[in-house]
Amino acid sequence: MKEVLKAVVNVFLKMPLGFMVTIKYFFRKPVTLDYPHKKRPMAPRYRGRHYLERYDDGTERCVCCGLCAAACPADAIYMEPEENEKGERRARIYEINLLRCIFCGFCEEACPEEAIFLGHEYEFSDYERSSFLWTKEQMLVQHPRKDNPFKRIYRRVRKAYGAPDKIS
Amino acid sequence: MFYSPVITNGSEAAASDKLHLFKYVEDSEQYKLMTFESHGGYKAWKKVLTEMQPQQVIDEVKNSGLRGRGGAGFPTGMKWGFVPKDSSKPRYLCCNADESEPGTCKDRVLMERDPHGVIEGMAIGAYAIGCHTMFIYIRGEFNHCIDRMEQAVEEAYAKGHLGKNIHGSGYDLDMIVHTGGGAYICGEETALLNSLEGERGMSRIRPPFPAIEGLYACPTIVNNVESLAAVPHIINRGAEWYRTLGTEKSAGTKLFSLSGHVKRPGNYEVELGFSLKKLLYDPAYGGGILGDKKLKGVIPGGASTPFLTPEMIDVNLDYESLTAVGSMLGSGAVIVFDEDTCIVWVIQKLIQFFKHESCGKCTPCREGTGWLKQIIDRIEAGGGQPGDIEKIEEICGNILGRTICPLGDAAVMPIQSSIRLWREEWQYHIEHGKCMVKTEFPFK
Amino acid sequence: MADDTRKKTTTKAVATVTLTIDGKSITVPKGTTVLEAALQNGIHIPTFCWHPKLKSVGACRMCYVEIEKMAKLQVSCATEAVEGMVVHTDSDNVKQGRRAIIEFILLNHPLDCPTCDKGGECDLQNLTFEHGYDDSRFDFRKSRFVDEGSTSTFDDVRIGPEIVLNRNRCILCYKCVRANKEAFGEYDLGAYERGNITQINSAPGEKVDNPFSGNLVEICPVGALTNSDWRYKIRVWLTKTTPSLCNFTSSGTNTLFYKEDHQNKIFRTTSRRNDDIDDGWLPDVTRYGYQIVNSPDRLRVPLIKKEGKQVEATWDEALDLIHKHFTEISDKMGSVCIGGLASPSLDNKSLYAFSKFFRTVLNSNNVDFRSDYRMLPPDAETVFSRLCSRPFKIADIDDSDVVFVFGSDLLREHPNEYLRMRKACNFNNARVFVVNPYATKAADIAALEAVYKVGSDEQAINGICLAAIDDNLVSGPKAKALAEKLSPLTLPETSKACGITVDDLRILARALAESRKISFMCGEIVTRSKERETITTAVSNLNLLFGLENKGQVASLARYANSGGACKLGVQPSPAPAVKDKLKEIWGGYPECEPHNTDSMLALMKKEEVAGFFVIGANPIMLHPDRQFVREGLEKLDFLVACDLFESETTEIADVVLPLCSWAEYDGEYVNLEGRSQRAERAVKPMFESRPGCEIIKLITAKYEKSLGEDEQLTSEIQQLLDLDSALPLPTEFMAVKVVVEDKQDEGFEIPLFVTDDPHHCGHLTEKSPSLTSFADDAYLEIGPDLAERLKLKEGDNVRVESPVGKVIVPARISEHIENDVVLIPRNFSSTPITSLLMRKKRIDRVTLSKVDS
């Protein structure tokens, strides 16, 4: 009888007690997501795929100065400059090899024109290695810019020079 | 013919035994050779040619204690002595008539009214250094001076005072009248030589000094109009006589161009050592401050010299006394400001001038004057920022003594002295965005 | 390698001073500036406006030093070192001074480093890093030069075909303007405006297109002057450098290639200062000539002619074909019937292998390297070849007190020597005399430029000799001996014959007699002339009369990058005796057959006595002064092999065409006109399937189942030849000068024509360089203003130039400096076959000009 009672106590009192944590989670919102149908929002400073920005009037910000390539520890960036029809310096070729990229964000920090930044996208799977060589056209967007405190000095320089900076 | 209406003390000079430069300045015919000769002109030139050796001329001028009247006050005779005697190269004498220091207009009067006096002085100088071609570099805007000078040179050639075998002495001398393009910098001797050579008017680095390597890389002497104009008188009346004029170390007379808020602005010939106070207030000279206001400050020697305050004007006008009170005799342009003059406004006008006239060769002057002008413009417009005075002082310190020619020094010396003397006024201007004194000018 | 050549040779003891810089006691020659003293002793003083080859101006004020007992900071570039001076270059005061200067300079500097091509090698960047503040106190809008109507956000202005100016970046060191004026004597760039809006710009309405304009870009301390060549191509830190040489001029100017290995491409050429040769200045042809290496037009694979058409082939096929045909020809007609013509721009090894192949494998003496001479002399020991072999030192021009140029347009032929001559005149007060049939650009520095009648070269020299005799400027016996040889010529007659006035002849004679150190240079007017022997005889008399060689140097300057090497290695039909003996010794034999030079080979081709011909690197059809003659000769050949970089008139008619490597694609040694052997290193891998000349020769030899020897063996053989003193002495006795009256001219053709190089081009290859063609891309007629006015020609008018044998139509270009009735046409453009106007048997080619109405 005593055993029976003990068993009853075990089953109805102690077992739920032992499962307390489990049961508690049973009623909570799940920590996992229904990926890929649902996606988690990334931290604001998460470094995902690269974007190249444009000015408001659509011209590219990138002047192909080569500082991102120089800063890149993985040597993932290749570029060749050219002179556009107005005599300005622009990139003819701008390629990032995403297989080499380690998403450190140095390129973003090195960029004096605030042309390149790393967005939040992180899905890069593909079937061919060649498709990881991202070209300028793939990366050029018009995108709300991040306010990077490192860039303020560049902005001041541009202002002092009277250069058109369509984004205040 | 046009006769520029400048107030002078010519009548006083005519009566005086001592004042010689302005003796005939009020004679409207003096510019003609005949009149000039009837007043004893070219006597010294003939004397030099017939009786004196070049070295004697140099010694005479050296003994007279004549010092350069262009600004630096370097003894003229000593300068002539620097020309190498044994050089096979031709030697040149160049008269610096590019008078463009703000406030200075003494050479102009001499050239307009007594051009032969200048030519005679130049000729004697040329003979002393053994030069056969001399130049006079006249400021481009001085059209009238140029006409007079060219006319005078023509007359002198016709009369045989210039040209080949002058007065049978076997000495040849040619004179060329050259007009500048109107650049302040060309009043600096090396820039003048550059300009004369047809180069851009930019000062050269020294050494070599022009006396060794000047025009066309040949020994060249550059003298101010006033210094040369005094030479014939020294030759005529002797070095001893000249020494009796002025003070012991600053011999002779000096022309002062009085301008600004005085009742009688004009050119006055006075002996060196003359009292500044007297020059300003004596009815024969300045006649007091315009509207009988109080004096605020004086620039005693052209725009590039430090200010004097009313407390300091009990000073004698000679090289040593002015240096002692922290200013300079300079070119003798006395600019007077009354109590209602805003010092920031004055400085703004000055720096605007110097910025405009900076030749653009050396970095501190080229960039520094531009920066100073921007800061001072901003203060004058009421946008001064705290720290501006310190910034100005530091920029001035970075320009002073670090440029090729004295233009950089000239630009910053009045600024530095004005901040030293009227700092609270600068401060007020920056803090309140307006002048501390009421600024009403009879001239703008 | 360059370091030991850079050491200055001090000939005499000079006074020295000892000073202390930063506690280090330093002894330097008197007259040295503090800056130079410091730099020579490894003490770094930063500068912007100082340049070792220009006069100091002290404009940038960056080189401040503190000197004890001097109140203010002093600029070291303009302060002479004085005995006992104590200098501090690193005191707080100095540092503060430099910081202030950097701050001033940066006030209006745009800081557009990301788009500036100078970024990474910019003096201002480096010195700002070293000395500047980390932030700017300047809170105003920077001044900016904006061109009206420009929509570009970049304020660039193109001021010349190659040069792009950005005035915002300019820090006004005035180096470009000074170099242009002091070193190059050009005035197309200047400073305008005043104060802090001073701007450097081209002269109004002019373009900066002088033949040395590339140097302005190189010496710019910031990115104010850039050139299209390097502009927006690559960042400097991605490139590597390779030391090389100029392959176009004969001075062997030292250069540096900037290349990128992955792209296998050269991006630019800069100077590699060698004070003995180039002073750090490069003519544009040297600077932009490298572009031919990267050209997409290069020959890619061997071509062989099949049924009258050139088709692509493998190397093996082509070489087999060559072997087959050459063996056939020598079996049938004897090996004398094969000839070879090499380019004097090839390296030593290629040239030597070429000569060795012909002489030891084919057993023929028919090798030559001279493709653009008319009527070559057959003998090796002519006065002319003696004059050509005389030693010459470029650096000795500097301190000559008389520089005498005879029959040469130095600017076109020898740009480096032209600059040296200017330097001697501007810096060392040398007197320059130019005696030429037309006025050249050296006129502005020349103490006297005597223009003689075209075709009276020897009379001009005789005239000088006679004037010296007449004026008793030389010792009696000499004068008498020469007067005898020259009789019955008299001074007035000679003066009349050559068109130089007696007074001018006397001035020239006096200059030669009084000079203490002389540099006497003969140029192409002499070497290309049919009467070169007569003219050089006159020059030799002149040399003897004044004893010129005893007090300087007398030489006829070699024209191509390795002409000197070709002579020393015996790549000519009759080498100098010493060379011939040496070759005999090395090879153990020497072909005894009769030697033929280019000229006689071409004549034999017409008679079908030469049937096989091997051209390597040369283009005789374009450059030989008788196009018809060469073409006829080459077309009669049984078999023609041509190796070149590009398709040319010669490769077009060849049976086998082999792609050749340029000098940048292999290691090679070149002998410049001084006889100095220098090395150019391989910068890039050979383009396409091209091969170096030496390798091609070796491959052909291998087909004969023979060998020229291993590389080391060839190198040591070449070294033995180079070590040989093959200079022949000039004659030691006066010789009679046979005065040649010009051959009868064809009726109606009166205006003498000179075919030369364009100042921006050299030979037949440079037209493939885009930068050089931006200066000149087609032939033009250079004509003096007087003649143009008489013929009613205006700049740009098309002119029909007709000679008895041909005609071309070219636009007119009026050159102010040409005063007499001669016209010049550059020969560097294949689109206009200028040499078709020429006849090799004429001393002077004369043409008629008529305007073409469009």
C-alpha cells in the first residue's frame, strides 16, 4: 500500500516536478524558427552580403580607389578603374569573391566614399563556384545607409571641398 | 599739364637751407630741364664726371650716412660698395619706383615734379658702381610719372647728360624707363629684377644678393627713388653738410606721406628725428586730427609696420627711435586713425591688400594670408568664434620670418601689433559681432 | 646595379667645408647646400619644391632646419653649407615649422586621395603622415577651380594630349614650370594669377605637348599633373617594379617598369636616375614607348606563306620551312646568297647569335644592322667608321665650355644629349654652337646657330678651318699643312658656297680655338648622307687643326638602342680589324667570302644573286631611304624570313613571319652610344607565342643540327668582344677634301626634304603606342613660315609632296624655328610611305609642294 501510495505520489507529484522545466517551455514561444519559411531579423551591426551604394540620382558612389581591396585580409576584392564619360573615376570591374570573403567588414570601414557596406543577408548557397564571384552589377543598390561614426571625417572633408554629397 | 594737387611743405623747404628734396617741388616748371638746370641741376653730375673717381663717390655717400629710404634703411654707400670690382660681367643700377606700399606717395611726387633730380641721382649712382645701363622701374599705374620720366630722359639725352661719351668724359650711360604691371610685390628688389627680366614677379631667394647676382645674373644695385634723389645734394654740398641734418645715426631728411584722419594729409619733408607728435598736430604739417577727435593709433611707416598708440607718439621719427618703441620707419607713410576707427576693420582692409598682393611663391604667405583674410572677414562680418584670436596669433607666428621676402612679415606685423594693443576690441568684436567703437568714416 | 654607376667621378680636388648636422660631422665640397649635405649623409629632410637637377627656389618652405647663431628657421635647400655650421634638423622648432607648412598646404588641398592616382606614392600624403596635424583647423570652404560649363564633379582639365591637370590638388611647388623652363627649354606651361589662387596651367591657346612633358607628371609631388597613360589604370601598391632601359634612344636611358604579374602587363615607365646618362629625365618616347609591349596588335603566332597567303603555323613548321629553304638556296647557289639584317635595337646576345649563325653555320658574311643608311661604305676603316667608333661620354657634355653640334637635330635624334646640352648652357654657362642645314629648336640657347646651304656640309667645316687659318688662331705649321690640302679653296668662296657668313665662320673658329673642353657631336645629317666620307674627312681635318680630341670629345653619335653593341660584336659585313681577329680566335675560323652590306645585298637581290634573306626586328621597306629599291629587291627573293613585333611592310611580303619578343620580355644587355653595357631585365612573360631573338636563332641552328653554344658560352664570348678596345683612331694627317658639287637635280624639284623622326617617335615601332600617337599619329610636313607664306600654305592644309619617284599627301605644320627653305617629314608612320619619295643615289632629295584643294 505504501508502495502504491509512493508510486502515486511519484507519478502525480514528483514527475511533473521533474518535468517542470520542460512543461514550462511547453507553454512558451519556441526559440527556433520555421526556417526557411520564416527568417530571424539580424542584429543591426550584423555583417552579411555586400552592397554597393548609389547616390540619389543613381550614380555610383564607388570611385574604385582600391582601399577596400587593400584592407581586405582575404584578398577577396578585385577591381579595375576607368574614366567615365564625364572624366570621373569609376569602377569598370568590381568583383568580390564570396568564397574567400570572411565578412570582417574591413572594406566597409576602409571605404572613404561610403560606397560599400555589408548588409544582413547571409544565404549564399549555390551550385557553382563561379556564381560566388559577385560583380558590380549584382551589388549595386540604392539602399538606406548606415550611419557609421568612422565616416564623419570623410563627410567633413567632402563638405569643405564643396563636393556634391546628395545625402546629408 | 596735369599737376597733382598734393599738399607739400614745398614753400617751407624753399625757404630752408636744410630741406633739399622739396626745395623746388612747388615750382610748376621744375620738371623741365631748363628750369632744373637753372636751379643748379646736373651740376653734381658734371662734377662727378670731371672731378671724382667712382670710389670717391662711394666714399662720399658712405660718409654722408645716407640710408635707404625704401623701408629697410640699409646704408646706401655700403650697398654700392658690395658690387664686385673685378667682375667681368656688366653691372646694373635699378631705381625702384614701384611705390605701392599703402599710404606711401612720396616717390610719385618726386618723379612727377622733379624727374631730373632722380635721373641725376641715378646717374651718379651708376657712375659710382661702374654701370652703363640703368633702369627705372615705375609702377604701372603711375601714368603721369611715366610720361614725365620718359620726357625727362629724352631731354637729358638731347642735352648730353645721358648717352655716349657724356660731357666729353668718355663715360657712356643709357637709361631705360620700365613700367611695371602694378604689383606690390615688384617693389621687393628681387621680384622687381625678375619682373624687369620679363619673368613672373616673384621674389628670389637670397643669397645670392642682387649686388652679386641680380639682373641677368649680373651685379645689380636697387635703390629707392628718394635715396637716389638725395645723392646729387650730397655731392654738391658734401657729406659733412648732410651729416649735420637729422640725428647722428639717421642722417639727412626724409619725406613723410601723411594720410588718414588728419586735417592736412600730404607729403612733408622733414629732418630725421622730427617729432611725430609735431608732424601730426603742427598746423604747418598735419594740423591735428580730423574733426578734432581723439587719436586712436598711428602706423608710422607704411601699412606693413606695427601700430603706435597715442601714448607712444612722443617719439622722434628716425630709424632708431621707432625701433625702440617696437615699430619701424619703413617707407615713411604715416597713417593716422581717429578714435572712431574699428581696428578689426582696419586690419581687414590691410589683410585684404596683402592677400591680394601675395605673389604665391612661398607657402606660408600664400596660404597664410588667405586663411587670415577668411578668419578676419568672418570676425568683421560678426561671425567670430572663440579661439579666433589665438588662431590668428598662431598663424601670424607661422608666417613671420618664414617667408622668402618681407611681404609675409609685412602682412602679419600690423595684425600682431593690433592684437597686442587692442586685444579687448578684438574680443568685443568676436563676442558681440559688432564694432566696439562707432565706425563712421568720411571715406570708405 | 645602378648605384655604382651613380657615383660621381671627381676629377680634381675641390675645397671642402665641414659642418655638423644633428651632431654628425660632415665634410662636403664647397658650394653644397645644407640639404644636399644632409641627404648625402643619410639625414632625411622633407621637401616638395626641391629637385636635384633644378635650381633651388625655396618656395615650399618644407625643408626648414635650425642653424645655430641664426635667429629664424632657414630653408636648407637654399642655404649654403659653411665651415663650422651647426645644423639641427629635428628640433622642436623645426618640427613645429614643418607642421605649420603642412597645415598651410592642406588648407586648400581637396583630400580627394581616393580618386587621385598619386595616392600611395604621394609626397604630401607621406609628409602629412610624418609631420602633419591629425585634424584640420580650417573651417571654411576650400577654394576650388571649376571650369565653366563642366558637369563633372572632378575638376580635371586636359592640358595636353597626355597630360591632365587638377589645379585643386596643386601645392604650387613650381617644379613642373621650372623643369619645363630650366631643363627642357619649353614654355608651354606656366603659372597664372597670383596669391592663393595662383594656378599652373598651359599657356593660353597652347597644349602641353613638348617631347619631355611626361617628366612634368613624374616630378609632380602630388596628383595635380597626371597622364592618361597611368590615369585610373591601377593602384601603385599593386604593381612591382623592374629595372629596364630605353629601347628607342641610343643613350640607354635607365627606366623602371611598373608591372602587374597576374595581368602580365606593364603599366608605366618612370625614370631610374642615372647621373651619368639621363639625369632622371625621360623623353616621352622612352616613357610611353613601353605601350607597344602590351599592344593587342602584336604578332601572335608564326605565319607561313602557302599559295601566296600567310597562314598560321606552329613554330616547328615555320622553323622547318626556314631550314629547308635556306639549305636549298645554299646548295644551289652557295651560302653567299643568303643575307641577314638585324635591328640595332636587339640585345647583345641576339645580335651576336645572329652574326655567329650567319658566319659559322651558313658561312656567309652578309650580315648588317643598318637599314636606314643610303649608299653604305663597304670598308671598315673609313674615316666615317673611325669617327663613329670614337669614345663619347654623355656626362662630359655637362662641364664642356663649348658644345658643338654639327649636322644634327639633337632634339629628334638624341633627346638626352639635347637636355645635357641645355644643362651645360643653363647651369654651367657653356656656349652652344649648332651648325646644321636647318634651324633647330636649340636656337634659343645657341650662342650661334649657323645654317648652311643644304648639301654643303663639308664646305661649312672647311670654312671654319679656313677662318681659323685666316685669323691665325692655330699654329703656323698646322695652318700651312691644311691650307695646302684645302687649296685652292679660299675663305670668301667657301663662305659663299656654304652660305655661312665669313663673320660667323670666324666666330665658330674662335670658339673652337679658345675652348678648354669641348663636346663635338655629329648627327644624322652626316651619317645618313651619301657623302659621309667627304664630310667626315673635313671633320677629321677640323679635329686635327684645333686638337679637339685633346681637349674633349669628338664623335658621331650612334642612333639606336644597341647600335654600339652591334658594332662591337661585329654584326656588320666588315667588322673592325680587332673585332674580326677576336671572332676568328673565338670561332676558330671566319668566312672568307666577300662581305655585302645592306645596300649591296639589296642590289644583289635585284640581280637575283641573293636569294634568301633573314630580317630580324628591322623594317627596311619603311626606313631605308629608297622604298622602291628595297621593295623590288625583297620581292625578287626566293625566300624571306621576317621576325618582328608587329605586322609591317616587310613581314607582309615575307615567306615566314616569326613573332619576336620586345625588350621587356627577356633579360638583355645593351650597349649605349658611350659603349656602356647595361642590363634590361625581363618585366613580363613573352606575349602570345613570341620568342626572344636569341632563342629564335638558336632554334634555327638546332634545325641544322648544330649549336651556337650554351648561354654561358655566348655570354663570355660577348664579354670578350665588349672588353676589346675596338675604337679606331682618327687620321693624324690632314687630308684633301673632295668638294662634291651636288648632282644635277631633276628639273622643277627644288625644295630639299629631310626625312627624320618625329620628336615623339623613333623608328617603326612607336606608332603602336597609343600615348605617342596622341601626340602625332600620322606624317606631316614641317615647314618654315616664310616658305609656307610663299606657297600660300596654312597650318593643316593638305600638301602634295612630289619627288621624281613618288608623291604623298600630308598636312602642313608650320614650325616657327625653321627659317630657310627646307621641309621635314617624319618617317615613323606606316600609313604614309615617306621613303617612297627618296632615292638612295641622291645626296639631297628635292621635292615640289603644291596645295591640295579639298
